[in-house]
Amino acid sequence: MPLQKKIKSGDFVVLGEFEPPKGVDFAPFLKNANQVKGRVDALVVPEMGNAVLKASSLGGCAMLQEAGVETVFQVCCRDRNRLALQADLLSASALGIRNVVVTAGEDIRFGDHPQARAVNDLDVIGLLETLQKLQGGKDLAGIELKGSPTYFMGSTIDTSTPGGLLEIELDSLKKKIDLGVEYIITNPVFDTRRFQQFVKRVDTTQVAIIPTVLLLKSAGMARYIDRNIKGTSIPSEIITGIQKAPDKVQECIAIAARITAQLKEMGMAGVLISTVGWEDRLPQILDEAKLS
């Protein structure tokens, strides 16, 4: 069932996040995708996540679509001007890539090319307005297109933003919904009780909330996130559990599966499971979470 239809039906959706390669060897990327084909509803391909150079999201999506795997094309404001963004969006539609998630992109200074210049010609709201106009048959210059694209539009939200900044995020969410966004992918969730407080502030009849489940790789990674990622809190029992586990990798997989199951029980529209380079572990997470 196509992703859009499944979300609208109210069924729990499972997305995977697959990073394209830093290079041209897509063999492992496609091998890992084939291992979860039929078990996930779509694969999200990040656009140079953390501002680290990799093959493009559009390229990765095209590879996966050709292999029969539905994809979500991540469109990032950071790297391209409005001409290039529109060109990529039109190409995506022509290639049969309909699912689009719009993001701002992480700060380029923290990536592997800090000397690069961020573009940000359009912000997230501007890019969503662009999607609307393209679907209406015209480009941003008002010139008619030869054939109009159709998109299933999504975006992101940071649920860990502290204090008054969360109000800004929620106001932005309302604007996104008005512009046609039908699903929102959140930042990684580790504390489901805290996340539930956020969910209470959102009208889930208007937009599907898809929280991210991040596969931790070690207790050190968990501690780093807990101490350094502003607003993100990892319960101490998770860190202690990894430290004490005889098989630390298996414990990390079990944690991701447990959070996934909890989010499903909460009635979320679905989850995005991010394995950050451990895509070959995704089948184990699905097994542990009892997801087909």
C-alpha cells in the first residue's frame, strides 16, 4: 500500500532512514534496502545529513525506486537556490518519487566542508509554498509547466526545543499544515513520557506525527547526546542498561525496538527508525518490535 494511502487509513507506518554512500558504490545501500523490502513502508533518504558530503537524496531515491522500494525524498533548503530546488522537485516527480519531506538542514559549519557557503535562498515555509505552486502548474516565476507534479508533503519538527521556542515550532507547524503538510517527522525520541506531553499539544487529526527512533551504538553515544544535544534527554536507565549489558549491540537494538513498540501503543501514526550507518541491523529491530 502506498505510504500516503496507509497514513490516511490510520494504519501504523514504518519508515527506515538510509544514508546514501559517500561515493558511487551503491551496492551495500541496495543490499540493505532489499533486506527490508516489504517490511517497511518507505525509506527516507537524507540530503547530506549533518552537512556531510554524500550522494544526493534524489540519487538515492531514484536507485531505490528502480529496485521497487518506495522512498521519501528529503529536500533541504541549505544547499540549493530556488532554481535548483525546483529542478530537483520536478525531476523527482518525473521519476515517480511523490513523497517529499522538507527540512532546513543542519548548520554547514559542523559538517565536513565547513568552508562551503550555505544558500538558504528559501526557508522551509518558502519551499513548501514552492511545492504548492508547482502542483498548481506554475513555477515561482509564474510560468506554466508542461505537466504538473503531485506530492505527498511532509516536514519536520523539533519537539525538544525548550521554553518559548517550542511555541514558535508549534506556530510554524500550523503554517506547514495550512500549506499542505500531511505528516511531520520529529527529532529522536528516547523518553516517551516526555514526548507524550508534546503530542497532547498537537491536533493529530490534522497531521500525522511520525517520531524518530534513533539506534544508539554505545553508552558513550547515549551520554554524548544526553549532555550535548540541547533539549534531548536520555533516561539514565537506558545508559545504565547499555553499560551493564553483556551484548551491548543487542541491548541497543532492544532499546530501539522497545521505544518503537511504546510509540505504537501511544497511537502514533508510525515511526522513522534511523540506524545511522547500521542499516543492516534494521531487520533485527523490526523483529524485536514484532513488526512484519
